[in-house]
Amino acid sequence: MDPITPSGPGTQLLHLSPAGLNPNCTSLPEAAVSDREGRMSCRNVLITGCSSGIGLALAVHLARDELRRFRVVATMRDLGRRGELETRAGTALGHTLEIRQLDVDCEESVRRCVEAIPQQRVDVLVSNAGRGLVGPLELQSVEAARRLLDTNVLGLLRLVRQVLPDMKRRRSGHVVVMSSVLGLQGLLFNDLYCASKFAVEGFCESLALQALKFGVHISLIEPGPVATEFERKLYEEAATLDLSGLDPETRELFQGFYLPYSREVFAALAQSPAEVAEHTARVITSESPPFRSQTNSLYAPLATLKHADTSGHLPLAAFQRLIFQHDRLFKASLSLLKLLQWRKRRDMDHTKTP
């Protein structure tokens, strides 16, 4: 997800390439090519929020695809933050990856970016840019909530409105939305952020019914904690909030329990951006993309528990008891999960080693 930085409505293009080196995938400014069966041999992928984190990792992953199946238009609010993406893209830069400015909060910026793509053809849209907001509700202003919803919900709306008509006309396309497990389950002191992700989930679930009629797929990617600069800064800011106006019990709950709890959860469960990017790439390349896809299998019980009791009492009671009444068991479970995560990554590394 992109950090929040001011930007104008204009769209700038960097690194327009001469003829590409890929025989199956022409350089970015050129027209799309088809294989003998008329299918796209190389798909245009527009990704938002690529200055860091998941967006950056996914843009590089797809642009460096060994089969060269993608042309990646990697976008960000502030082109001054493009340095890391340029470095990690390497030789893909200017061939299978180009960088553009796009501010999802600005409809004109979205329009200009899409219109600058050859034939305005977006085969895969990855809506990744977003804002975060953590802290006691009493400390959150209505303006902060408005900015959060404008980016996380209306930003998605602006993007989809721009690309969906052409996808419907072609009866082909894939909208991939970076949601969260917090779009399925509420979390302490994440009230407004969860509200934005719940809205994203409802929007996509409703739209998917129409989209499938036109051959367009919609996929929600639902990560748990991800170790990114975005997340680190978010929790650093939360730790410096002025809590003097809170009642003592809420202050202790946030400062003495939630912040340490969050650090433990991230230490035990956080994935890397590369792990989420690999998972998302599998969804994009799937012949039958799933509607919902959680990147961390350890969170699968969340959805199961929530749907096991339609009254909502069971998941609320279970989480409350686990966190507040059985905290020792909870911390022991986190330690075990941390060990399992470490073993899983070790086994994956061994598998990748030639």
C-alpha cells in the first residue's frame, strides 16, 4: 500500500521503451499481441500502491515472470518514491514494467493513467493502494475517517468504474482487490479500518454477481499481518498518540495490552510482501480464479468460526475469552505458530534451492 503523500491530478509516464526484448510480449507502448488461438499471450496489469510493500513486490514478481506473460503498469502517488522499484525491477524496467503516477483519491488521475495505456486495455487491475488507521475511536476524527474511506473504498470504486466497461465489452478481465482478514473479522482498536475493508468485501461480493455474467473475474486477496514499512510506520504513530483524554481503562487496554499484543502477533504471524505477492500471482494466473483467497492458512479458522454461528455470538465470545481470559494460552499459541511459520519458510527455501 502506498504511504499518504500529496500529489496532483496529472499522470506522468517514466521509462517508455523502444522495442521490447520479449518475442511473446511486446514493449509496453505497443499494441497487445495474440497467440494463434486468439487469446492474449501477454496481459496488461495495472497495479496501484507500488512504491513499497505488497504492490512493489507484486509488480516486480509479474514483470520478471519467466514466461513473460505480463506488461506491468506500476503506479504510485508520489513518483519521488520510485527508486526502490526501479532498482528491484532491474532489466524489466522499460520492457515489461513501466512506472506511472496515479492517485486513487483523484478521479482525473485515474482516468488519465488508464487512457495513457495502449488501447486503454487493462486485462488485470490490482487495487492495492490504501490507508491504515489504528487507535481508540475517541481519538479518531471524522475527517480522518473520511480520508480513510475515500482511499480504501472510493479509490477502489474510481478504479473499477474506469476499467470495468471495457472488460465487460471484451467479456474478459480480472479485478484483484487487496482486502484483509480484517474485512472478515473485527479487531480491537481497528474499528474504522475494519469498516473500510468490510465495505470493500461487500462491494466486491455484490459486483461479482454482475461481473461473472460478462466473463470478468473478481478476486479478494485477504492477508493477515504483513511486515512492511507501511505497517511499521502505522504502529509507530499509534504508539505516540496522545492518550490523555481517554478514560484510564481504555488507555491501559490500548497502551498496555493492544500495542504489545500487536507486536507479538506480527512477530509470530507476519508474512513478507514477497509471500503475499507470490500468492496473488497464483490467483492472477489461475484458470478459475477464486473469489476469496487468504494468503496465510493460519487464519483459515477465522472464516470458519464466523460462519459457524450466524448470531455472531460464538466468534465474539471465543476471541474475547482467548485474548482477555486465557492470555497465557494465547501467547503460547503465538509462540507455537511462530515456530510453524519458521519451519514452513525453511522448507520452502529448501524446495527452491537447486
